[in-house]
Amino acid sequence: MPAILLTGASRGLGLSVLTLLLRSPSLNAGRPPAVVTISRSLPAELEALAKEFPDRLVCVQGDVADKAVSVEAVGKAAERFGGLEAVILNAGVLDPLGKLADVDIVRSPSPLPLLAFPLQHSHKR
Ligand SMILES: NC(=O)c1ccc[n+]([C@@H]2O[C@H](COP(=O)([O-])OP(=O)(O)OC[C@H]3O[C@@H](n4cnc5c(N)ncnc54)[C@H](OP(=O)(O)O)[C@@H]3O)[C@@H](O)[C@H]2O)c1
């Protein structure tokens, strides 16, 4: 059962997507997927899902910009589930939100590394 790698599953859209993937029995022709997540925090909701679905969910704690974290996640997918079949690059930052004229673009964190690093690191492993 190859797994899906989902970044940013600790809250928001990522946690909702994770819950859907785990709780929708009709997904994947009746064989709902296994998931490996990456997030810096492991809040109670995520830990509760990990306890409820020990055979289908592995949560890796760390920053997606850290190559070792992506390598660990891909390694766990291979070890536990035989590999990866999809990657959902959800981890990101929305702030700062505002009018273009008011936002300090130079000092704002770029979401690109958060989106691109795990893909590159997973691919190169
Ligand atoms: N909500 C919207 O209206 C909207 C609109 C357009 C695009 N988006 C995009 O959709 C995605 C999710 O949005 P959201 O509203 O659900 O955001 P959110 O509630 O702020 O959640 C962001 C998630 O990304 C994780 N994350 C952030 N930086 C990370 C890092 N360096 N390493 C690992 N995990 C990291 C966070 O976990 P930790 O803090 O635990 O690491 C969290 O699980 C983002 O990419 C956002 O830009 C959202």
C-alpha cells in the first residue's frame, strides 16, 4: 500500500485533507491510503489521529526546509508502506496578507522553499 506524503498536516487545510484521506472508506477503490505527514508541531488532534490509525499514519516532526526531515519521511514511507504514490505540498505561509503597497516583500518569508524543498529532497533521495 504505497503512501501519500502530506506536508503541513498539523492544522488548517492540511489537517482537514489528512482527516478525509484517513476517514473516507471509499477512497482508492475501497483501500484508503496510508499517509506520512511532516509538520513542526504535533498537536493533540494529529496525535489522536496517529493513535486511531496506527497502521496507516506516520507523523514526522520537523521543518520541511530541512532536507533530513524529508529524507526521514520518504524513508518511513518506504519502510512502512513500500513507497510513495503521491506528494501533497500543502505546508506554507499565508502571512503577510495585505495590500501590495503595504507588504514588505523583501523581508517577507517566501513560501517557495516550503513548497519546493520537500519535493526536491524527496525526489533526490
Ligand atoms: N487558507 C487559505 O485561505 C489559503 C489560501 C490560499 C493558499 N493557501 C495555502 O494552503 C496551505 C495551507 O493553508 P492553511 O490556511 O491551512 O495554513 P495554516 O493553518 O497556517 O497551516 C499551515 C501548515 O503548514 C505547516 N508548516 C508551515 N511551515 C512549515 C515548515 N517550515 N515545516 C513544516 N510544516 C510547516 C504548519 O505546521 P507547523 O506549524 O506545525 O509546522 C501547518 O500544519 C498553505 O500553503 C497556504 O499558503 C491557503
